[in-house]
Amino acid sequence: MTADTFLKHFSPERTTLLALVLGATMICGLPLLLLFKTGLFHDGTVDPGPLLEALQSRSVLRALWHSIESSFFSALAATVLGTGLALLIGLSDVRAKGLLVFLILLPMMIPPHVTAIAWVQALGPASPVLRWLDLAPEPGSTHPLYSREGLELLLTLQHSPLVFLLVRAALRSFPRELSDAARISGAGTFRMLRRITLPLLAPSLLAGFALAFVAALGNFGINALIGIPARYTTLPVLVWRRLASFGPDVLPNVAVISVLLALVALAAILIQSFLQRRMRASLIGLPQSPLAISLGRSRPVVEVLLWLFVACVLLLPAASLLATSLVRTYGLPLSVETLTLENFREVLWRQSVTLRAFANSTVIAGCAAVVIALVSLLLGYLLAHRQKSHRLWAGLALSQSEIAFAVPGLVMSIAFILTFIRPLPVIGISLYGTLWIILIAYVSVFLAVGLKPVAAAFLQMDGALEDAARVSGAGFFRRIRKIFAPLAAPSAASGAILVFLTAYNEITVSALLWSTGNETIGTTIFNYEDGGYTTLAAAMSVVVVAATVAVMVGMNALAGRVPAGTVPWKD
């Protein structure tokens, strides 16, 4: 092989592409393959015996049914609620739309376990807000949320913003001529919605339902904090309980249950993709601002109802959470005599576990965000490459990252335990029980989140930039550093912030990967609540919510410098 041939086949561009594909395979594809191998194969051949044996277990069957049942009905309710809000805000002339969109999407950014804690404190017999209003349930009565319906209600509130986001984006892509033609033809508002808008929204509605279903299927925080007291065990909680009780010795058993959970999630995604292709309709015309339906005299009433809904969803649990964090003991009414800041002092300055959790989550979430931003810049460039082979190989890395994101986080946790519990070859060090395994899991699971806005930014760039750089003699890394990275940097920063925000608060991925000394914010809040330290859990949750809102507000500063739609709540 001549030097020219060697350089052609192993150019910096191709070497980078190979490294990215191998890296995505190592942290996204390989753990899942090992999980399925452990759950479905024995001595190199397919052995469905363990899976069939699991399906014969009453506890597994019951947890599987509970998972499917709660996910289906909460996803259905989330689709109805999210679609209704998107139609109301997207098509009507209600005022303060920007603020409403921000507030409606806020629950999506709040960790599910914090949502569960807030609502438990808001509606229970010891609720400081309901006691102040003299509406609290009788002391000693069953908490109204500790039931299947309560669990489904919180899953609905948690995931309806996902549907709202998808439907709102679809509405903004509709050519305005559709609405104009319907109005000219004499169609009223409801007929236009029924005959034109909703049928064209069908693929987006289906995608929203599937997204809410998969998100509910893998949700751990709400399923654990509501389901365990309600004796309504789902598959994620069953996996967590068995591994937490018996340790790594039950890995083959929980691997089979995890495969079952992954198969349900992947089946839902495949069914959704198939139905979407059948329901797709081609639209002619450029996207324009959708027609504003005038609410007339009913606008003030609609706006009041809309703001009351937002207040109930946000203010009631937030006020209860804050009130609980400001009293010495859970159950005391908030007053001048009971008011204290000791809980905040405890979690922010005195408790070593909370200080360590804040430090650990900040470091690993920040590192994951930076790594994903750098990888996204390189992979986004290759996804928009003029050579089809480069796009195909980069697409392989993208597909693996999307599957890792779509599969429930607890399934990925089991996959990472199976992959990294043994010492790594050559260096002989095991990553299990260290922060490194959580960091790698975050990069694997959230890579798709950071990559999406960067890939969209590269697809909008003019190909003449590449031609001019090549003619000027710029190599691959120089082109990236001098031209494409600066142009895509705002999108990469926006994606990195979303990754940081998601990883900083999460619990589903780290629930099985943390260990003493390697706690995260999510696991610490969950352990406080599970251990009965409700006021400390509330104080730490208030800090997390405040940090989340601050980061979301900070993202608004990037809205004018990134492609439209990169910041979810900004047009």
C-alpha cells in the first residue's frame, strides 16, 4: 500500500468517522446486545426458557400488566390534554402565549420523583396549603394519590408537555392556505378542526402517544414513590427492588425482566413508525403562522381557565413543597412559630451526602454535556456530508444513540452493569460502583438529545462553505475548528444545556448505578423521601426546582442565536 493510498483510506475525516461509530457502538449498541444475549441466549443459542419462565411468574405478569395499563391510559390522557393545550395556544388568540408555553413545558423539565414528592405533599392530610384552606383530608385517611388512578394522573401531568411540544410544532408547519380555504368554504371553527386540522395532525398525535407511552413505561420516580405505597408494582420498580435486595447475584434474573421491558418499548416504537407511514399526508405550501381563531367575548373566560389550570399544576405542588421545606417536622402547619431554614442549612452545608450528591451530579452532568456537544459537532457534520457512505455510517451511530434514548433508562442501567461489572480488558479495572459508569451511561442515553439540534443546524448550512474551505486548502479539523464549529456552536450549546438539565436531575439511569460515595441528586432525594426524611427531601427538591427554572430562563438568552425550535419553548 502506497503512502497516498494509506492517507486516502485513513484520512483524519475517515478516522474520525470510524472512531465515532465504534464509540457509539461501544456505549450504546454493545450494552444492549449484551443485555439481550444474557436474557435470550444460552451457550450461544437462542433460549426462550428464562423469558417464558419469567412470564409464568405471577409477580412479573402483574408488574407487566401494571406497566402496560398505567402507561397506556396515562399516555392516552396526556395525548388529549397536550393536544387540547396545543390547539388552544397554537390556533386561538389567547394572550401571553410565550409565557404560557414556558410554564406548560416546565413540568417536563422537573424530575419525576420531585413531581411525585410535591404532589404527595400537596394533596395529603398533612398538606400545608390544603390545611390552610381547611380542605385537607382527615388525618390517618388514605392518601388520594396512592392508587392506580393517582399514579396515572401524575404520569399524565409529567408527559403531556411532550405531546404539547410535538403537536405545537406540527401546527406551525401547516400551510396557512388550508385554514383560509376552509374559512372561505364556510367551515366553522369546530368543523375545520374535525375535518382538516385533526386528520392532518394524526401522525403527530400518534407520535406523541407513543412518546408518552414509552416515557411512562420507563418512569421510575413516580412509579416508585406512588406505586409502592399503593401496592401497584410496575416492571421498573420490580427490577429495582430485586437488584437492591439481592445485589448483582440476581443480574441474570433482572436481565430477563429488563429484556421484557425493552421489548414492550421497542414494539410500541415499531408500531408507531408503521402506523405513521400509513397515515402520512403530503402538504403543499410553505409553513406560515397558523390562523388565529378569535375567541371573541369568551376569550377572558378561556384565559382565566387556562391560567387556573397552570396555577393548579404548578403553584399548588410548588407551594406545598416549599412549605414542607420550611417547617421543622412534616405535618406541622406553616406559621411564624414553625418557620425555619434549618432544612436548607442541613442539605446545603451540613449533610455530607447532599454536598457530595450536588458535586457529583454537577461534575458528571457537566462532563456528559461537554462530551456530547463535542461529539455532536463532529457527528452532525458527517450526517450532512456530501458523500453517501459517510452519511450512512454516521447514521448508524445516530440510530444506536436514538435506540439507547428510547429504551427505558432502567433497562440501560442493567445493560451497563452487565457490560462493566467485570474488570475492563488490559487495564483490569471495573467501572461498576464508580462515577465513571454513570458518566458513560449519561453520554449513551442523552447523546440523541444533544445531537438533534446540532444535526438540524448542519443541514441548514450552505454546501458552498465546504467547497470554499477545501479550495483554500483547509484540512478536516481546520474546517471544523474555523468554520463549522463556530456556526453550529449556539446549537451545540443549547443541546448541551438540555443534556445538563436532564442529567443533573435524573434518577432512572442512576437508580441502579450509584453507590456509597457516588450518590447523585436524584438518588439522594429519593432516599431521603423513602427513608422518612420528608422535610430534607422537600428542601433539596426546592433547590433542584429553582436551579432548573434558572437554567431554563438562561436558555432564553440563546434563543436568538440558534435555529428555530432548538429552544423548545421559543419560536
